[in-house]
Amino acid sequence: MKEIIDEEVIDWAQLMGRIVDEDIVAEVVPLCVVDNRERLRMLAAAVRTGNAKDVRLYAHAIKGSAGNIGAGQLSDVAAQLEQMAYHGDLSQAEQLLRRIKTEFARLEAFVANPDWMEAAKRQSSGEQPQ
């Protein structure tokens, strides 16, 4: 679990810039993870069937949700897939889907940690984990 906490998963400053209240953050972020589980399943199905319209839709939803909670790496990879799907290009969809799954797993594991909020604060401030 240490490597998950050592590398920034959630940009605390960005997250607090959007949500402001830590009590709301404690509720919203885990809900976003739950919501994105289903979006990720739907995205994988769309990639499997080559449905560029649905790939774009689900990649866009994941991008926005991840961006809203400061999960920049997940948001960035989803944005790449969204743009490719927008142009009807799914040639790298499988590769990008694997990266999205990896970033989502990092986010999910990070938020499952009971002290994830404190870890996110430390990461954003540049402090080393204890």
C-alpha cells in the first residue's frame, strides 16, 4: 500500500478549490469512486464492441468526475481516449483503457485507505509519508 500513498493520486489543492468543505469531500470522493466503477464497466464494453460514441460518452464522464475530485492522472488518460473516440479512432482504445483501469485502481485503493484525506494533504504539500 505504501507506493499508492507515496505517489500523488488526488491533488488536494485542486479538490479543495472545487469542494471547499472537508466533510463534503469525505462523502463525495468515495461516491465518485463507486459511480466510476460502473462507468468503467460500460467503457470497457464500448471498447470491446468498437462503439466510438459510447467510448466517448463514458470516457468523458470519467474524465469529468476524476477531474472534479483532483484525480488528474485518471482524468488525463480518460481525456485522451475521449478525444480519440471523438475522431472515431479507437486504434489505441485497448491500451488507453488499460491505463484508465490502472489509474482507477490506484484511486480506488487510495480512497479505501482510512487516512486518504491526510495522505492527499501530505502529497499536495510535498511532505514525505510517515
